[in-house]
Amino acid sequence: MPFTLLRYGLRSKHASFGDIPSTPALKRSYDVVIVGGGGHGLAAAYYLSNVHGIRNVAVLEKGYLAGGNTARNTTTVRSNYMTEESVRFYAEGVRLFETMSQDLGFNIMYSQRGQLTLAHSDATMRSFHLRAEMGKHVGTRIEVVDARTVKELVPHLNLDIGGMHEVLGGLWHADGGTARHDAVAWGYARHASRRGVEIHQRTEVAGFDVSGDRVTHVRTNRGTIAAGQVLQAVGGLNGQVAALAGIRLPIRCFPLQAMVTQPLKPFLHTLVSSANLHTYLVQSSRGEVVIGGGSDPYQLASTRSTLDQKEHLAEGALHLFPFLHKVKLLRQWAGITDMTPDYSPIMGASPLANYWLDCGWGTWGFKATPVAGKRMAETIATGKVPDILKPFDLRRFDSFALLNEMGATAASH
Amino acid sequence: MKILTCPVNGPRNIAEFQYLGPVRAASAEEPGQLIEALFYAENPLGIMHEWWRHMPSNTILIAERHTVTDRIVATYLPNQKPA
């Protein structure tokens, strides 16, 4: 391996990398049409084409590849949830991230450094014990730690926070990590397109033709195509796209805002999150500190940023790391989160027989990119929803079988 | 600073207001509408009617706001919608 690398480095001519093909003309018919060219849709396309041998697949993307919430999330990968169903599902996602660079032959810069959630009250400590026991039961690496261990894990952290939000302890999740969001999408897109999946950018869905309980055609701004099956994974627009197929979803949209600082020397190894301060921080491999966690206080479908939320995020970050006060912000943005009532996603069947849902991903979608893609592809290929997805069915709201994960979001909203 | 006009106190900083969610078409008092009322809240792309509270004066009001442009079109007290 080192010699191969050395030879490669000394070579004067390099073969081109093999980019993602440009958008072809639309065919008249596809076995599977995936609406949404973000991480989830591309992961599903990858598993359909590379694992299940279904290659007549079109991915329709309204904008450019992975330019929506895949580009806007804060790249946290973890499985420290509250309910057994969720922990099992997200733990499979973490395992897929661990081998993704090798599986795809594409460096997604996965860095499993552990995630630390801070408790500033006894009530939070109690909920951490619940989450830790559930995580251990399922077999993930998770434990409740005291303030001294928090200090050892994050030496630069300000523990007393002016007496207002004293850190009492934390939930240490050694399986937690971060990865490069764009690379995840590009890696899947590259392998999917090599197996014949067509990726159609600038292709917006305008409507669906429904006959009985089946979607027959997908109407787009570039023409109408026949579809054997349809998968919807469109992030912030899930409510609107589902409505085009006559499906109502229990979703409310809120913008989630984030920002990054100028690059600093590495000082923050772990991912740090505080629900009380509505803030979480991670230092990227480039040294930039990514600060996220601020949902807007009212429903909105615009990705504008507000000074109020940015100040709020900065305040939380400064409470935790006061020495960041002179650091400049480089970029800031917002994404539209499609929030469900129980803070869990909606995956699986819809009221239409050949229309599948992968939505309601709110503020927690990136970590599930590989596992949602894998399991939704399995669902489409076999026509059967696998057991691991059944708790996330849309019909859970009709029977009050909610999957409450409100307390397990990285920063409460 | 974003301004919201309270029908009692005039234009105020939106930070003085609490968002109470969309005005709901479905009623939790009607058994047939319970699931709709609990889980399927309004989420339009466009004008939404919503409840707000001016916190210092405890004034409950309704705002009509565009959910894409974030423009507030009208505010009024409940049941006092201007003609």
C-alpha cells in the first residue's frame, strides 16, 4: 500500500477521477423513481443498484446533487437515543458509517471520536441514565460520566458556566462521530451511477398520476415518466411532495440554523452538546468549529439566517468555551427541518401501494443516511417492510404508538 | 430585529412575543378529529394564520404570516379580524 501510494504520487499523469455523470435525457419508464437527490435518496439508489440488482432507477433532484439538508446538517453520527426501536436502528447506521470508506472506496473522512452530551440538572442526569441503560442493552458504547470525567474528556470546557448552568455530568457515547457530508452523498452517487442509476439534476417533480392505489407516472419539469415504484426522500419539502401524491404527513417545518468559525488548531476532539444551552459543537478535520442547534421559534420554510438565532448559538458556544470570543465566523446557514410530533422519522409504506416514504427526518437525518438507504432499498426490492423499520410506520400516529425521541435530540428544539 | 405589530401595544420587537402555533382547523374536542388535531398541524407554503402572545402584556393575538417570505401580513385580536 505505501509503495502504491508513493508510485501514484510520483506519476506525472493521473487518470481522471470518474466524476458523477451529467444529467441524461429522461427515459419513458423506470422500475424505481427516487424523488430527492440527497444523501438518503442516493444511498437508496446505491443499495438498489449494488445489492439488489435493480438498475433501471432514476434519482430526480430539483436543485443540484446533495444541495439541500445533506449540505446543511452538522454531520453528527450517533445512536444514543431513548427507545429500543430507535437505538437499534441508529446503531446499524453507525456500523455502516464505520466501514463506509472501505465499502465505497471513497474517503468519507469518518472520525469516530465520541460524543459527549452535558447535563446541567439532576433531571437531565436521570434521563441520561435511562438512555445509557437502553444503549448498553442494545450493545452500543455509552455511559453516564461525572463532571471530573467530563473535564478529562474535554479539558478546555468551562464547567461552572458562571454558576448558571453548572455541568453536573454527561452522557459519553464512544460510538459517536462525524463524517464529511458531501463525500457520503458523492460516494453513493458515484457507485450508483456506475451501475446504471441515472441522476437527474434540475429535475423538479410537478405531480403524480395516481390510478387506484398506485402511482403510475411522475410528472416533472422535463417531461412525464412511468414509474414502477416511487421513493420519496426530499427533506424539508416532504410535506409538499407527499401532498402531490395525495398523502398527508404529520409534519411541521422549522429552519435549523448553524455556523462555522475560522480554522483553529485542534483543541476539541469529541463532539460536545448541551440541550440546556441549545448548542452543540464539533471541530471539523479542517479545524473549523461547527456550531449548531438553534431551531427558529416559529414555523417557516425559508433558509434565511437571523441575527437572534446566531447570537443565541454564539452565546451557548461562549458559555462552554469562553476563549472562542475573538474567533471569527466564516459561514452561516439554515436548513428546513421536517419535524414530526414524536421526533422520530416516518419510513416505510404510504397509503399508496407502490409509493414509499423516507421522511420526517427533522434535525436528525444525516446519521441515518446509510441505514435508511439500505433498509428502504430492501423494502422496495422485496416489497416487504423489514422489522427494523416497522416502528417508524406512518400509521403509528393513528394508533398512538408514538416513538418519543424529543429528549434525545442533540439540542432540544 | 423583526417587528410584529401587537393590536394593543403597537409595533414591538418579535422577541417580546411567544409563538403558539397555527390556528387549527381540526378540534381535539371532536372525537373524529382527535388524531388530526393532535398530529396533523397546518404546514402550508404561503399565508398561515397563527396564534401569538405578547408576553409583557399577555395579549393573545392572531397573525397572518407568509411561511416562505416570513412577511407578516396582518395582526388582530381573536374574533376581531378587520373587514
